[in-house]
Amino acid sequence: METTQILAEIREANLSYLMLAQSLIRADREQALFRLGVSEETANLINALTPAQMMKIATSNTLLCRFRMDDDLVWGLLTNHGKSSSNDSVSRLHASILMAGRHQEAA
């Protein structure tokens, strides 16, 4: 994959993320804070961005969003490694609870 193609895909992902984040924040702020894993301050900044500002920010060569599942336990729960499909909903619920707790710690 060429560098220009990678940068174009990063720009597209960044713009999509910003647009989704802004839409979520405007629709249901509390749910958005949880789903995005951002603070009140960050939500205020995203909410106030103009389309021109979003385009400018999106052109960064670094992804704006990141995975919040940064430990093996959460990844294991989400992917159900070594577990039957009957425990799928329980595993996903457990992963959601763990990520929600981490959101509260970061806030």
C-alpha cells in the first residue's frame, strides 16, 4: 500500500469518526460520552467544530480514534477465544462493563 493511499484512508477514517462523534454527541450526550470514551471537555470541543475545522483536523497523518480494548481480558471476551457461542452475550456484557469502568476512570 502506498503512502498516499494510507494517508487518504487515515483522512477518511478521521473525518468519518469526527462526523459520527459529533452526531452522537448532539443526539444523546451521555450515551456519546460512554460510547466514544471521551471526557465532557473533549465532547464540547468536538461538538463545537465547524465542517471546515473537521476537514482540517481530519488531514492529520495520525488516526484520531483508538481502540479502548487495550488489554487481553477485554479482547478475549469480545472475541470469545476458547468459549462456546452460548456464552457470547455474557462475554460481550462483561467486556462492556469493563470498558465502562475504564471510561469512568478516565473521566
